[in-house]
Amino acid sequence: MSYKIDLYIACPICVSSGRNTIRQYWTHHGACGGILCIDENAIIECRKCHKKAHIKDMRFICPDDLHHFGKASSAGLAEALSCSAQMVNASVMSWFISVIKHLD
């Protein structure tokens, strides 16, 4: 069984462009509205409807309304995830490293 955490990151597209946005919990767009979580293989799953996709296939809506349904680069995703990884303890760090390895 894989370990999943709620996706709590800054906008990865803004991060890769050098813009700072607040970290937030990401939700599934549309009527679903479920919280998105990520596993160690970089698979995103909606906690409500259980749809899954690799994070590289996801499209993001900027919380600052700077872009809609933009696709993030591996570098932007890695940077956004790394910023969130700074908030965890050492025992979870190997999990984050696994996520980063699965970005490509």
C-alpha cells in the first residue's frame, strides 16, 4: 500500500517563473472539488472521486489567477515540492526523494 499526502504546494508554474505564491491545498477542478493527494510515485489521486493521473499530466489553475489549466515543468514541480518538503521531518524525506525521482 502506498503512502499518500495531501498536495500542499505553491503553484508550480509560478514557482518555475520566479513568482512567489502561497502554498495551498490543491483540489480537483469542477463539480468534484475533492482534495488531491500525491503518492511516492508522483501519482495524484482525488480523495473524493478517486481519479488518478501522474503529476506531469496534471494541469493547474493558478490561485493568483495568472494562468488557467497550465502544465507545469518537471523543474517547477520539483521546486514546489521541495519547498513543501522543508516542512517535514527526516523520516519522511526519503518519501519526498522518491516523488522527485518519479517526476520524469
